[in-house]
Amino acid sequence: KYCYRDDTQYDIAKMRQAAELLVGTHDFSAFCANKHMKKSTVRCIHSIDIQETDNELVFYFTGNGFLHHMVRIMVGTLLEVGRAERCPESMEELFGAERAKAGRLVPSCGLCLMEVTY
């Protein structure tokens, strides 16, 4: 009920490599589900941490703000890297790109907001 179930074996090292390229201030338009976004799609991702336990992956995102479905699209894109469907270096091609270039939207069942600071 509170996690996204997937039995695929992922290359976690490649996913972490891709996640490092997403950190920083970029135009995340490819990671926004709102096709008619009128505000800026530039955001700053401070960190992405992927933790692995025996049978689950936990993604932690920290940033100055997130676009509509941004985290779920980023996870979907990182999972594609982990399945070798795209290379880690392809993350840089997504900045300022259209939504169709990024990975699929993963279900919200595993999404949890941990903290908001001002």
C-alpha cells in the first residue's frame, strides 16, 4: 500500500551516477507533468540520495521546490537508467527538454513528504 512494487534488478551505481547529474540548478521542464506551466521550470535540487536495503530502494530528494509530478518523473527516469534503458549521461540532455524525453511517471503509492522548511 505504501511502496511501489517492482521485482526488477537495478544497477544502483548507474542510478546514483545519473542522480548526481540532476543535482544543481537546472531547467526541469522535462520533469514537469503540467503541459501549460506558466511559471519558471528552473529549480535547484540540493541532493538525491538512493538508499538500498535487502529488498527495497528508498529515494530522498532535497530541493528548493518541485514541479508537478517532478519527483515521480525523476524516479521513473532513474529506474530507466537502472534497467539500462538509458545511460546516466543522458540526464544532461533533459534540461530544458520537452516532457516526452524524460522517463515515465511512477505511481504515487510510495511517495511521502518528509519535511518542509522555510
